[in-house]
Amino acid sequence: MSDPLLAAAWLGFLAIGLLLVGGLRALGLPSTHARDLVHVGAGSWVLGWPWWEGRAWPLGIAYGAVLVAVGLPRLLPDSAPARALRHTLATGAETWTGVALYTVSVAVFTTLGLTVEAFPAGAALLALALGDGLGGAVGLRFGRHRFRVPGAKQKTIEGSIAVGVFAAVGVGIAGLVLGASTPPLLLVLSGLVAAGAEALSPRSSDNLLLPAAVWVLLEVIA
């Protein structure tokens, strides 16, 4: 498949995904669960990296998402698309800043993955998508033992453990897709670093700091 057709397929997938999540939100799905669905679904972006023939189209999509996330609420705050996105993804305790930082992480690590080395960057994004997305859902549903690091949001021990476990799964998937070795010790260390970064991050910044921490770890030891 040529890059223009692949780009059209990815944009269609993104549009359908957002419409489905928006529909579920309209039917009563809590915004935190809507964010988790988008969080996890966005990780599929990494799975498509090997299909691209060049860099221009995937980087254009990644940075286009940043422009939409950062620009739309500022330039057209009362537009129907901006209201719909805020209603779906940025109500309750989460702010739009977290959504924007997620797109920044996707753009930054897509750039690193397509121009420097694929595995550390792809693993960082999948650790974010699965670790933070599924870990947050587990913590919200099953978390009982709470703690708070100064400057950060309140977390639960159960949620932090889930962040580590699912982040390690994300790193393992990245290894399979991108052709890298992921020994058990590497997965354990990745999970610990991801859980620590998520727990220590100031509000909304985990979408940037978690993948950055995993990327640094893998660049050093992988």
C-alpha cells in the first residue's frame, strides 16, 4: 500500500474511533473511560510504523494531530468540534493539557522512531498507551490503597502496579512488531520505570514524562 493510501486509512481509522468513543460518551460512558479507550487505541499507531515507505506522511499526521489538539481549542474554542472533543476527552479531573501532551508525545517519539531508532521510541509510546490507559482504568475501578506524591495527582498502589504491568506488555509488543529483543529483565525494568514516572509526574504531565522515562531507559540499556 502506498503512503498516501496508508495515510488515508489511518485518518479514517482515527475519525471512526473518535466518532465511536464520542457516541459511547453521549450514551453515558464516563469521560475517564472515553479517554482510556482513546489512550489505548492510539497505541495502534506504532503497530503501523513498519508499513510506511517514507517519513513525510506519518510525520505529517503526527504533527497535524498536535496542531489540532493545541490549536483547535484556542483558535475556535466555541466551535462544535472543539466542544465535542472537550466533552468526550477533557471533562472531570483531566484537563485538555493532558490530551495535547499525548499528541506531543506521539509526534516526538514518531520522529525519533522513524529517524533514529524504532524500538525505544515505539516501546515508549506503547508503554504510555497501555500502561497509563489500562493502568488508570484499573486504579479507578479496583484501587483501594491511595497515596499522593507532592505536586502529583492522587494515585493508588493497585493502579501503579497495573501501569507497570501493562507498560511492560507494551514494550514487549513493540519488540515483537519492531524486531527487537525484549528479555524479561528489560520488561521488568521498563514497567518499574513507567510506574515510577506515572506516579511522580505532576498533573497531566505523565503523558509526556512516562514515555520519556521509558525511552531514556531503553536507549541506555537496550
